Amino acid sequence: MSHSIEFETVDPAPLAPETTVPALEHRLFNQEITMFQRYRALFSLRHIGGDDAIRVIARAMTEPDRALIRHDAASVQGQATASKAIPPLF
């Protein structure tokens, strides 16, 4: 279910072409593509919203050796409006 929330931020990457959470999850955790391409997935997940997207973003907050992804995933998670987005931040 897409929530498509508008955010008052300038994201470092445009939305990814994929439109489903599973496809965006695959892109986000694909270490064979550029960080820019992975960022497109991260911001697309935030744009979609919902429990499944929040779960994937929370998983990105635990990415080993990817401090930048963890940082931006936490930022994106903080922008989420769902109550399930809060616990992974702590």
C-alpha cells in the first residue's frame, strides 16, 4: 500500500524506477551497484511509507561497514510518520 507522502527536503538522489518494497529492498542491499543507486531506493522507500518500507529502512540502519547508509536511513526513518518507525531509532 503506497502512502506517497511529500517531504520538505532536497534529497541527494531522485526516486528509483522500482515501485514495490521488495524491488526497492533488493536495490538498497545490492552491493554491486553504486551508492547513488542504493540511495535512490532508500528515498523511494521513504516516499512509499508503510510498515514494510519502514522495516526495510530499519534494516538499512544496521548495515555493517556502511556508516553513510546507516546515517541516512536513520534520518529517513525519523521523517516517517508511522509509530513503527520510532523503535528502530533507539
